[in-house]
Amino acid sequence: MGKDTFSFDIVSEVDLQEADNAVNQARKELAQRFDFKNTNSSIDYNRTEKKITLVSVDDFKMKSLADMLAAKMVKRGISLKSLTFKEPEKVFGGNLQQTVELASGISKERAKELTKIIKDLGLKAQTQIEGEKIRVSSPKKDDLQAVIAHLRKIDFPLALSFVNYR
């Protein structure tokens, strides 16, 4: 790239430390809530697999647990679009278990959707899919700003971040 080309990357990732903080806050609230006393409810976080496991006794408690976690995530700046709540399943002892996956990267399909959206803007901006991120470059900073502004405005199903702006 020439020295007069500017670029940034579009990514969809969760700050794992913030997710960690949110899970710990949700656990604290769980321990203090009277309505969860003696229910064997729990929140487990596997940072390596980017998965959170919720366990509770029934649908109602499971919904409360999921809401509790979601509220803590939002408070820590993590978009709910970054969380995928799987269907709760019955597990040993009649409890319910629900897996929550944290977003990591942009799939090929979503990347193609984004590049089409950017191309349709008709700006002098090139896109390049690089693994699980998209690099957007242009000789004009204004065009890059316009791309970011547009992507912030639309309701895309993924939480998008704009990084490495240079």
C-alpha cells in the first residue's frame, strides 16, 4: 500500500477480561439473591473456549440467571449481539443447563455481507477479508469515516469494532 492510503480493520470480538468481570459480578449477585438460595444455580466461565455455562432448577430461574448475566455484560460494555444463548437442556439431577457463547471473529458469510454493504456505499474504499476480520482501505480518510459512520448506523447482527485505524 502506498504511503497515502489509510485503513482500519473491522472485527467482532469480546474483551475477555470484561466478560470475566461481568461473570464475577453476576456470580456475586447470584450468591446474594434470596430467590436463588438452595437452588444449586451456577455460572461457569471457560475463557479459553469463550463459553459461559448457566445451571439452574427450572425455566423461570434460568431466565432470571440469563437476564442477570446479560445485564452485567451490557454494564461492562459488551453488546448482547456478542452473546449467543443456546437452548437450555435438561441435565443430571433434573436441572437445566444453558450454554452462552461469546463472539469471536466474523464468519465468511457475514464478511461477504459487510463488504457488499461497504461497496454499495459507492465510496473509494477497498475491502479485503483477512481471516476473521475485514481490512478497509482508502486514499481518503473521509471515506473511511463515512464507512464507519454507516456501519454504526445500521443494525448489523454482529457487534462490530473498528480497530488499527491508520
